[in-house]
Amino acid sequence: MNFVRFYRLFTHSINAVFGSKVKALLMMLGTAIGIMLLTGVVGISKGVENRIDEIMKFMGPRTGMIFAGGGRMSTAGGRAAAETTLKVEDLEALRTRLFDKAIFSAAIPRDDVFIKYMTQNSQTTIFAVDPEFAIVGDWEIEAGEPIDNYDVKNIARVCLLGATVVKNLFPDEDPIGKKIFIKDIPFRVKGLLKPKGTNPQGFDMDDCIWIPLSTGMRRVFNVDNLRVLRFKVRQEYDINEVKTEIENLLKERHKIKQGQDSDFRIRTPDFIAKRIREMTKTIRLGGLALSIVALIVGGMVLMNILLLSVSERIPEIGLKRAIGATRRDIFLEFLSESIAVSLCGMILGVFLGLIPVFLLPKVMPMIPMAFTFNAFVYGFIFSIVLGIFFGVQPARRASKLEPVEALR
Amino acid sequence: MIELIGIKKTYFTEGKETPVLFGIDFKIEEGEYVAIMAPSGTGKSTLLNILGTLDKPTEGKYLFKNRDLTELNDDQLSQLRNKSIGFVFQLFNLLNRVSVLDNVLLPLLYAHNYPKDAKERAINLLNMVGLSERIHFKPNALSGGQQQRVAIARALINEPDVLLADEPTGNLDSKSSEEILNIFDEIHRQGRTLVVVTHELDVAKRAQRVITMRDGKVFKEEKVK
């Protein structure tokens, strides 16, 4: 069978199918809903991967975090106040024992702290940091000097300003060397941080002030524990091996026996990626299952309407056999109808699917969503397979009709 | 053109044998206009189906242009019907969802070679049957007589060797019947072979020769004019 002839048969079939618009719509409804869900699922999966990529890029693949407090997510609500298990001594021990494998740093954040310069008031996040924090977090100093060991040792009242703070407090002045007040304590501006922009969660990274760790702990916040440690693994070591060593060391220091829950958590980018995938797994699998159910139900509906259509069109089939259609022609005609309908259902479904893809991020921004052409590719493959699978039986029934019987 | 030799047809249903044709012999020459006269229930439809290759005889030989059709397979017979036989049915059998023009072009859908001048040819045929004004109408907007004329144009689109008509006027009033029979006369004048199956004497008389069947056999053959 040459291509032109097949094309003629196919267009004739499309004509036949859309002769009855209501029936055609019914036939493609299931496919449309299935493909719509599939488009949504593909969108979410793509969104998840995008978000993981962003986080990986943002954190750096060799960077990890150690959090104070036990490992259960269910305790998340209380951990901010209660988790006091990480001490400066832990940090020192990690540095001493693993100095060749990773760089460790600590930072204590406090949100919404009042700051003042002359008559300008503002609020920002204060980070009490050690000198290593800039290295681990890939920060650069744009002007002035960084916080050094000397500042930490002397509990110096110096600070570094993020770009947003500079904009708020020093609209048209050079801040370096100026005196600002953090919680009414005077600090000298030692340097400025190079802007980093916003992070994947949408926070302004430049809305911050850095002060020495010791100053923060003793003069500003009055705490003796660290909530978060960061570490950056050196090139030649594997992050997961280093993670295990950190775990062992901290367990030993905290006297945690085998089988007991740890009082700290270590998070690597791998772990976070896994966590995000797990969290969205239910919605993705559920969506996929629903879309498969919809496709199967849709396929059954399509098949039954097509079977009905075959019995309605017996005289037509007889006529076509009389004027020279072979059994294969009849088979291909009805199969084409099935494929045409499911392809149209797929196009409808992909467009319906774009609604959640573009709407959901606006309504629920925490659900990652991304548009991808894969949706079209999968939709195309699924609908062709569906059209063939559920079209074969009606097409066979049509082609098996004896012309004499059909014409009667 | 057509030669039937000892054609027998027996139906087997649920182990029961029902013989319908008991040995039919006749010849139809090229360019001839033949009527097959038979009352209903005498194997008329069966004979027509065999002539149209829609059904196979249980016994006997069917020579079409010196070729034994009983030896052809389903696909070969489909191709033969497409190229060499034009059908006209009592109930017209038009597709109501497509236009008159597309109905006429329908057999070309199954032709191996789609002629370049197909549309022109279809319009000429519709012109011949007097429907050139209605090519974009849907068949159900036409009268019975007009529908049958569309069916005749459709039967001729592939320039078949023979036109087979099964009670072509069976569903028409006498005026429309007359129009159809006049068109048959015209087709005959153009040199095409025509076989019309009917039980009406008025229709049969328009042919050159009438073959009368009775009880599954040829009862008599007579020249009309």
C-alpha cells in the first residue's frame, strides 16, 4: 500500500469520525483526561528535577549541613528553640579530626533583628559566623575586609553588610568604617558582601549582616550552642564517606550508642534531592495511576463506541467491499478512525494539561511544576498505542464481515 | 465478456443444506444490455452476488474476460470489482456524510492508481446524469431518483467493463424510473456492458435480451428487439 493511498484512507476516516461530533467527543474524552493527567504528572516530575537542580547548584554538590536535634521530621516544629546539642567544642573537634577532608563552619542566624544607622532604622537577618563560613558558603567580599580569626578571638564588634542592607541604611554613603547599631550594640562596618540574589525558595540572600561568631554568641544572642554547622568536602574525598566520618565522630562525642537515635542530622544535597523526590512521589505515582486508569477506561469507551459504529455502518462496509475495498482497507479505515480519535484526544488532553502546568504554580507555589515538550512526546506515544490497542478489535470485526451479509 | 458454466450454489446453515442455484449457464457478450428477470426468492440475489464476485459459487466456473474468477483470492476479487464492475443497488447505498462529488469519487479511494483527472471525470459523469448543479449537496438532500443517478455516476467512475444493477428502479416512482432507464440506454449506446436484475417486465423490456429464471435455473432466454 503506497503512502498516498494510505493518506486518502486516513483523511476519509477522519471525515467519518467527525461526521458525528458528539460521538467523536465521547470517544476522545477518556484519552483527553488521561493525557491531561499525564501532562500534569510529567510537569510535576520535571518541576521536581528542576528544583533539585537549583538546590544542587545553590548548595554546591560538595556541601552539607549538620543540624542540631533528632532526625525525625515530626519533631520539626519544636527544634528551633529546643535543639541545643551542637556546641562550639563539636565544631573544634570536627576541625581537628577531619581538617584534611573538609572545611567546617558555623553560623547562627537570627531573623528580624533591629538595626540602625544615624536616623535610618531597619530589620534584617543577623548571621554570627566564623571566618570559614565565607568559604563554605561561596561568599565573596566586595569591599573592605572579611571577618577573621582575630575578630572571633577578640569578640570584636565588627560586621559585614549584605547588599540589601547597604541599600536600606546607606542609600548614598560609603558604609565602610561607619558605626551602626545592632540591637543597640554599636558595630563598625568592616566590609561588604558581594550580592548573591535570591535563593530557590525566593529569599533575598543579600538581606543580612554578618558578625563574628563569638560576638554573636556572647554579646548579641547569649547562646552557647550552634544550631547549624556547614561543611565543604575537599575535592579528593567523597561526600558520603566524609558524612559517615562526621556522623561517627559526633555520635562518639555525644555518647550515642548503636541503634539509638542521633541528636543531630546531617544533610547532603543528595539527601535533600532524595527527600524532595520522596515527598512528591505520592502525587506523581497517584497522578500516573489515575491517568493510566483514565486512559484504559477511555480506551474501552472508544472501543465500544467504535464497535457500535461498526454495526451501524454494516451497509457502508458492504458497499465499500462491493466497490473494491479489500479486507485490509476496511481494517485500516477503522483503525485509522480509532487512532485519529485518540490523537485528537491527546491534543485536547495536552492543552487541558497545560492548564494545571501553568495555573498550579500560581495557586500552590510549593508544588514544583515545569513545562516540558516531553508531555507531547509521551502523549503522542500513549495515544497511538491506545488507538491501536483498542481499535484493533472493532477494525477486525469490520474487516471480517462478508460483503454479501453486509449488503443485505 | 461473461460466461457462467454450471454455476451451483448451496447454502449450509446449521448442518442443513439449502440449494439455491441448480446449475446456471449463460453468456453475456461485450457491449450487450441484458436483463435478468426473476421473481423474488428464486436465487436472483444469489446469482447477482456471484456475478458481482461478492459471493462464490459452490460449483461451476465463472469466466470474466476469459479469466476463471473462482480461482481468485479475496484481494484479487476486490481489485477486480474496483476496476471492472460497477454496482447500482436498489437502495442506492450512498454515504450521507459526504458530498455527492465525494460519493462519486469513493471507488477511487480503493484504486491502486488515483487518476489525476478524477475530479473532472466525476463532474463529467454527474453532468451526464444531470446533476452537475448538485455536486456539493449531501445525498439525503436529493430525491430518490437523483440519488440513484449519483449511484450510477459512482458505478462508472472507474470505467468498469460491466455495470451490474440490482432492481435499480425498485424504490422509485415511474417518472424517476424512466429517467434511470434512459440513462441506462445512454450508457449502453456508449458501448458499455449492462446487466440489470429485475422482476418488472417494463424494466426488462428495455434490454436487448432477457434471461428469465425460475427455481434456480434459467427458464428461458429471449431477444427483445
